[in-house]
Amino acid sequence: MTQALASPPPAAAALAHDEARWLAPLYPLPRLELVRGRGARVWDAAGEEYLDFTSGIAVNALGHAPRGLAAAVARQMRELGHCSNLFANRPAAGLAGELVRRTGYERVFFCNSGTEGVEAALKFARAHAAARGRAGRDFVAFRGGFHGRTGFALSTTWTPAYREPFEPLVPGVRFGEFNATDGLDTLIDEGVAAVIVEPVQGEAGAVPATPAFLAAVRARATAAGAVLVFDEVQCGLGRCGRLLAAQHYGVRADAVVLSKALGGGLPLGAVLLTAELAAALRPGVHGSTFAGGAPAATAAAWTLARVDRPQFLARVRRRGEQLAAALAALAARRPSLAEARGLGLLRAVALAPQAPFGPAEVVAACRDLGLLVTRGGERAVRLLPPLVVTPEEIGEAVARLDSALTRLETSGAEQP
Ligand code: PLP
């Protein structure tokens, strides 16, 4: 078990000092230094072991250092590393073909991150509306949704604290109530170019859309002639037990944004598109220097081939049910918890309104007990184990969360 960060070893203190001295202060410091990982476990600089239920925020689908990935990327790097989009490379074309074959979409646009994928998807949608002679250029997004930190993506992200410092943002964004079917007719009208929604809201704390809501959004977008974009940056690529989370719902969007787990730990994003939507942007209108580079595409193809297997995804669903049941039992027993929620291995526990502590205290207490988790929304703690997590590791993680809550419930910590 690890000690609290209050008395870090000298090397950690030096790193913390350097980070505070040299980095722009955008992340809470000091932070735990990780030096090594394997599967669902990581080790810090002092040699302490942790169960990692953050997975690099839903990136490390196959856990830390999956056997074979480094060799595949190194082989590609020795042959051809970066060459830019001035030239073709076989790994990217092959990956695009695999994504098309496995999802039924017709075209792929590569980028480097989730936010870039959202930017691109919304650009495709606006250009598509213009190409069809539609007047509508607005976007509809939903409360609680998180789509990224760049212009279009931030404008459609709900959290006011993320948006307000940068206003004025992209105009013409309307926010609706997530999971409310009433009012969609007026929210999504002919003035709307695109509707963007996460089938399972990740940053908000693993909040799944209801089937009725997603179906109603699809129907209303179609009726209004708006493009429907699913942001599956966090919930996609097997995290919820299907390659795309939307497959749980039987609802299909016109475009899907993937990132996080796609690149196997290297930065990569992809927008899956219908052929009609893809044709809305002409050559040169949008692009990126690094996007679809051979090394990242190699890592992605390697990851995709392992995640998108029926037996693997069935196991993710079983593990998800195990984690859901254990968290539901905890929520029923713990006065500080209001509920457990999520889908597949994208899970959260929400703190009860009367809990005398917040998610940050839970994250810190879990870390002290050798479990890494992260906040979700204002009052929840997210659990994002790698998709290769074992039943024993799930049991161990929930036991540590339980101990962390015992510690907090009995210590009478003040609300932050
Ligand atoms: N969309 C969703 C649903 C996300 O969860 C995130 C990041 O957490 C993003 C978009 C932005 O992705 P990135 O941080 O790679 O830009």
C-alpha cells in the first residue's frame, strides 16, 4: 500500500518542484509520478503498486504495455515514421479499411485527438448543410456533454467553467436536456446543421443515454435534416462492451468520433462518416500534419484487431456486469453513495448529497489505498479499468474503494 503524497521521497519532491516551476499550471500539482505499468497495474517512482482504474482516461484498453504493441510500433518506426498527408502510407489506408469493414461506415477522416475529431465532424456537418442548400448552421448539444477543448468542440461542451473564460465562442449552439425526449421538436429544427451527443456521457460521470432518448434524437435529426454525430471518444472502441456504444441501442448516427483507445496509447482520432457526409469537404479545406501517420495507425490497427473480437467484447460485457453489481451493492450499503451507474466498463459511483466529502477526497483516499480512479461530473467518481481487467482485480478495486469510503465516512472530512 502506498503512503499519502504528503511526504514524498526526495526524487518525487524534485519532480514536483520541476513541474511546478516549468509547466503552465493547467493540471493540479503535485501529481503522482508513474514509471511502469503492466496490465491493470502501475508502479510509482517509489515502487508502490496501484490498480489503475483510470486507464489513462479510457485510453489503455488493453492495459499497460500489452505484449506485442511496442514491437509492432517499433517495426513501423524503423521502416517509415512520419511522412505527412502529402504522401500515402499503407498502415493508415489499412486502418481506414478495417474501421469501415467493422462499423459499416463508408469513409474515415483521421486526426490526432478527440477534440479534433469533434471539430472535423462539426465542420463536415456545416459544409454538408451548405452543400444541400440548407440555411441551418446551428449545433445542438446536451447538458453534461463533454466534447473537447478547442473552438467548435468547446462550444458544444456543457460545463460552463470550461467555456466561460473563452467566450465569445462559436455562435449558434443550443443545449438540450440529456435524456429528455420532451422538447426535442423545438430544439432540433431546420436551423440545425448537427446534433452531437455521447451515447454514454463520460466526463459527466458515466451517464448512459436512455434508449428512448437516443432513438428520439435520431428521429428528430432525420426529420429536421440535421446530421447526427455520436461522440464515442470515451464510450467507444469496446469500452462499453460493443465496438461502438451505440450498438447497444440499435441507433446509428451519420458520423461517429473515435479517439482515446483507438491509438493504443498513441494520439489518434478518427471520424467515421457516410460517403455523402464525407463528400461535403473538398481537398485542402481541412486536414492535419500528423493525422493518420504510419506509427499511430499501426498501433491502432493492432488494438482494433484485438478489441473487436466477439469473445473479447463478450468478456468486457461480463466484467462490466460484475463491476456494476459490486458497485450497486456498495451504493446500497454506503450512506455516502447515492447510486452506481454506467455501461460496460465505463462506470461511476455518485456521492449522496449529504456526503461530507467530495469526489476529490475519494480519489485521494483510493490512491492512498493503492487504487487509481478519477472524478466524473461534480459529484461522482469514475472507474475505467482496462478492458483486460480480471475478476480478481475488479474485486480488489471495489474492496479498496469500500475501505476508502469507510475512512472518509468515519473521519468526518469537511465538504470541499
Ligand atoms: N469527447 C469526449 C466524449 C471525451 O471524453 C473527450 C475527452 O475526455 C473528448 C471528446 C476530447 O478528447 P481529447 O482530450 O483527446 O481532445
